[in-house]
Amino acid sequence: MINGTAIDLLKSFSKRELKDLTLFLISPFHNTDQSVVRLFSYIKKYYPAFEHKDLTKEKIFEEVYRGKKYNEQTMKSVLFNLAGCIKEYLVLHRIYGDPVKKNLLLADELLERENLKILGKVTGIAEGIEISKGIHKEGFYSLHYTDYLKWQAASFTYDHTALIRNFVNKSNHFLMYMIMELMYDVNTMDTFKFNHNTDFGALPVSKFLCNFDMKSFLNDLNKEGYKYSYILEMSLSITMFLAGNYDEKLYVKASSIFKKNIQAFEQNEIYGISTMLINMCRKFEKTDEEKYTREKFEIYKLQLKKNAYSSYPNAPLTVDKFRNIVNAALYLKELKWSERFISDFKEMLPENMRDDVTALAIAYLHAEKGEYESALEITAKVKIEYFAYKPDLKLLQLRCFYELGYTEEAFSSADALRHFMKSQSLSSSKQRTIQIFLNYYLRLLKLRISHDKHTALILLKDVNNNHTLSSKNWFLKKIEELKQ
């Protein structure tokens, strides 16, 4: 079976893109090698899998070079040339798919040719398109580059007023891009630290943030009446928070600015900022789980309402996002909402995981309703392969075993989960969460057997003092039941 760069690239193509590539290859402007056209015409018959007994180098060579003896070097060469053409097509596909980028590239060329009249029209088009999208990080960079081109053009005409205006705008837009990019980078650093215990060391960005006087900076901007000061305040509040200053006031400020101005933001930016706000909420769950789970839940609903639950439009709903939304809703006893959500959004899950992920969510719903037998029946049928979901399945079963009084099964499953953790490459934070749950779960099981009131009081105190225990409210409820 043939493989290589060309095949790998073609596997990612849509049917429409495959059709466009055909037109691209037969155009003499882009390709003059007819053997490349014949090669593509043959292999595209096996789209999308490109797996067939006739898809061998020898068979392809026979079709492309009829009557000629097989030559390995010639075969490699034509495959290499096809891959090159596909890459060229992808470059054009990206440019033509982004009208702002296309116009800015044209404007760049016009500037070199000193065609300032057309340049002004083209930069105006690019600027208009970008502004119409709404506020987003990449948009500020595009506006920065638009202003740069206009600034350069003004230098040809010696228009001092335009020169200064465009220079100031260029600098302002770059500042906006830089601050928002910094916000995203710090969020990524925080995510890596939380999920993988990553130590980035003494990064310059950390030193910068430690010495940055945000309050004075924002006060000065507000005095000047800078129109984007609210975005800077929101971005810097998120940045400073995720850099380690876990001040609730920073969350409140960022959240209120975002929600007040949400209509101004582009869809991808709504997703990005709301996701960072959710990450901020997680920092407070240990001290006020009820309040900040509610905060997360409301942000999730906002993402769904704005169709901004993914980093790019029309993307499938990730299984992690689906799980997190269901978990938050069920924690808050939003059972009817959860049921509607599962029903309405299950079709948006990746097809290969849809049935099992949906089944697990329904099992959780049954458990929250107190229908533990039904929940167990469903979990027994789930054959989920996604490693991050397997602990969820097992933890749900543990809770059901406890509720149903299946003590032997509970001990056995807890032990099985311990062994499972050793065999899986779970993140350190996930392992720690499961380990803590298991420790308290086993103590709860033993308490249920002994009914020792003194032990119950100790366990109750330990659970109350542990701010990293998942299902904390469930443990507290079960201990109180045993105390009676």
C-alpha cells in the first residue's frame, strides 16, 4: 500500500477541496507536469481511506507511465511533485479563505509597487472586514499591519498628519494584540502546571508580570479615554490571576467586563475568554464549590447560547466539554436541564464516541435521580475507550455500589481502580484526585461496617478540612447518614 506526504495530505481533504485540487492541477499556471495529473486522477479514486490492493507503487506507475518499465526514482519524483502541488494548493486555499489576509498580501505588493491609490482602497477593505468580525486577538494584529501599511504609504506622500495617526494606531493595535496574546500564553502555562505539574522556570514573562503595575497602567489609560481600556483591564485581570494572583476581585472584574461587552467579541474570542474564566472558577471550587460551580455552569450556558463551545466554528462538541457541562449541571441538581442538554447536544459529539459518552452521561443522570440500579446497568454496557473517561465510569460505579449496599463489589472495584491507575498515563492531578477519593471512599466503607461514632466524627472533620476531595458533598451526606 502506498503512503507518504501526498496521501497523508489528501486524507484531510473534503470532497469540495478534492474537486478544487483537480482544477488546480490541470491549470498550467500551477502545474505543467501531466504525470502529476495522471497520478492524482488515479489515486483519488480511492479517497478517503486510500487503501486498496491496487494502490501500490507498481500499479500506480503502470497507470501513470503506460508501457514503461517501473523506476523507483521516477515514482518517488512524481509523488514528491504531487505533494508539492498539494502544499501550494493549501497555501492558496488558506489565503482565499481569509479575505483579510488576502487583501493585506495584495496591499503589501501594492506598497512595493508604490500604487498608493489602490493600496488605500485595499487596506480600507481589509480594515472594514476585520472590524465587522468583532473584537478578537488576531484582529488586532491585522489592524496593526493595516496601519503599518498606511503609515508606510503616508511616508511616500509626506502627509505628516496621516503619518502620525497611522503610527499611533499601529502601536495601539499592537499593544492590544500583545496583551491579549500574553493572556492566552499565561492561561496555557497555568493549564500545563495544573494538569502536568510543568515547571517553566524563571521565564521573562513571569518577571514582567511580577514587576508590572497594572493599576497605574489602567488608571493612566482611563484618564486618556482610551477606547479599548476595558479590554485591557479584562485581559490583564485574567493574566495576573492565572499568573498566580488568585484574587477573587480579579475574577469578578474580568467576568463582569466580559459579560457586559460580550456582543462586541468575535465568536472564537468568546470561546477563548469564557474558557479562561472557567479555569479561574476552578481555583475557587476548593473553598466555595457551590458558588463557583454555578459560575462555571452559567458560563457553559453562555458558550452554548453563543455557539462558542469550540475554538473554531461548526466543530464537534469535545467529549471533555460535554462531560464538564453535564457534571456541573448534575452537581447543581439541574436534572431537567441536563436531560435536555444530553438530548440536544449528543449528536454534536464525535461519531466514534457518541454512543458511549451519551450513555455514561445518562448513567450519571440516573444516579443523581437515585436510580442506582439503572445507572449500573448502563455502565456495564459502556465500552468506552477514551482513557480520561474510564476513571469517571469506575467512580460512578463505586458510588452506586455504596448506595445499593453492595459492600463486596465496592471493595473489589476500589481495588481494581487502584490497579487501573497504575497502568494508565493519567495526569498527576487526575491521579491525585482519584487517589484522594479512594482513600476517603475506603474509610467510608469501613465506617459503614463498624458504625463507630468516634470514627465518624474524625472522618467528618477530615472531609470538611480537605479542599481537594471530589464529590465532597456526597461524602458529607453519607457520613451524616451513618451518624444517625
